[in-house]
Amino acid sequence: MPEQRSLKFYQADVFTSQPFGGNPVAVFPDAKGLTDDQLQQIAREMNLSETVFVFPPTDPAAVVRLRIFTPTQEIPFAGHPVVGAMHVLAQLGFIATPEAVTRVVHECNIGLFPVELHTRDGQVTRVVMTQPAPQFLEKIDDTEDLYKVAGALGISKHVIAEAKWPLEVVSTGLPVLIVPVRTLTAVRSIVPDTSAIVDLCRQFGANGIMVFTTVTVEPYATVHARMFAPSIGIPEDPATGSAGGALGAYLVQNGAVDVGPMTEIIIEQGYEIERPSRILVQVESDDDMIQSVKVGGQCVMVVEGTLTF
């Protein structure tokens, strides 16, 4: 019999201050020695949209290296897994937080990125990550493609066509097809066609479809959004940091929000699947050029356990 291994793990709900809201992520603080196959098997076993494995950094500028897996594959970058993992590591003392706002760097498969850890009285109150510079990859203006997108979402093409802004593939680390919709009712009535969404994502080189409207449930929110990413094993995501950054950049680039030197956007997401989430996006711009995109929010730890295999 091979020797058993036991691994501590923690689960946090990300982009929420309440248990059972936001987007859950599993974090394994010590993944040294695990093979790629074992990492994928564990992520499949956890069966969350993402599981994060923490390794020593390969670059001395970083405090940790994070590898991120969905139930079906490793992804190079993501939002809520980074925010959740850094919250867990700071809350447990794996990362020191001597300041009210401690700035560190994490390493992922696409490079090194800063993270701000906000703390008060020994508790982590917010984690804010800097994302890669936005890339505006492709605008979708073909009528036939518009019909395909509307059909994949199970809504009328008119509520997309009348929304003033373009359909566009945008990336702040992971490409996402952003679809504006005119009404909250239409967004909430979406019935996704999984296979059609997978086909569209393949066609446009996107990891998922982020649908939004400027009509919101909560008065503090800027936009209401839903994210569908079945091609990477996530039928509907309750809170998506990578797509949130892309959406924030899109809103600023297209003038869909009031833009200043620092534009703050609050995305509400997850309401349709009973996991309400609140994502803060900060877009810094100068002379009509976006300088940086940051995504952050609150987290709450809900599970501590041991995986034995």
C-alpha cells in the first residue's frame, strides 16, 4: 500500500462578508510535492469553480506561488481564487500583515502581480489584486453572431441590440466575451444553452460570457452581471474577479460609467444562483488610457479540513 498523505485545506467565500454568499474557493496552503495529476484530482474532488494550491515562489520578489485549477483544467490566472487564497494565507499568518494596508506580490502562471491586504485588529478586511493591463481583443458586430449570442443565452436579440454598447472580447488575464443587456429582467431570465456557449467561446477565443446590465438589484451597485464559463467547467459562476476586471475596463473604455482618474465600479453577481456577491473594481485612467485595473472585496472563511489520500 502506498503511504497516505494528509493535506490541510481551507475554504473561503469570496466577494462577500456573509457565509454562503460569494464564490467559494478551496485553498491548500502547502502543496509541495504534489504531481499535476494529483492537483487536478483534488480540484475535481473539491468540485468548486476553482481550487488554489500554494507553492514556494520561484521568484524572490513574490511571497507565494499560486496554481489554480477548475474541476477540469488548470487556468493561468483568475480573480476570486487569488483574492480568497491571499485572504486565507494572511488570516492564518502565513503572510505577515504588519501594516493597515500591506502590499505584497504573488506569482501565478502568467507572472507577478501586486496584492493589497487591508487589515484591522488582526483581521483581514479586504483583499485587492492588481490585474494585467486590459486588452480589447475583438468587437462583435455581425448580425448573425448577435443572433447566436442571444440564442445561447435564451433571450431576445433586441435586449442586446438596444443596450447602446458593443459586444466585445476583453481580457485582464483571461479573455471574456462581454454582452450588454438593456434590462435587469432580461438578465435574470437568461436560460443558458451550455453547448452553444462553449461553441461561441471557442469561436471568439474567450473563456466565458459575462452578461451585464446597468439596472441593479442593490442601490449601491453599478452593474448587475452573470458569468457563464462551461468550457472551463463552470456552468455559472457566482462571482468572477477576472471577468469583473475585464468588465470594469470595458465600462470605462466605452464610457458606460462616469469616468474619472480613479473610477470605482461595484459589480453585483450571483443573485440568480442564491450566492449574492459584491466585487469592487478600481480602474485608473489618464488621458483616455487605462493605467491599471484592480479587483477586490471581502472574504469569509467557512471550512477547515484535512484531505487524506
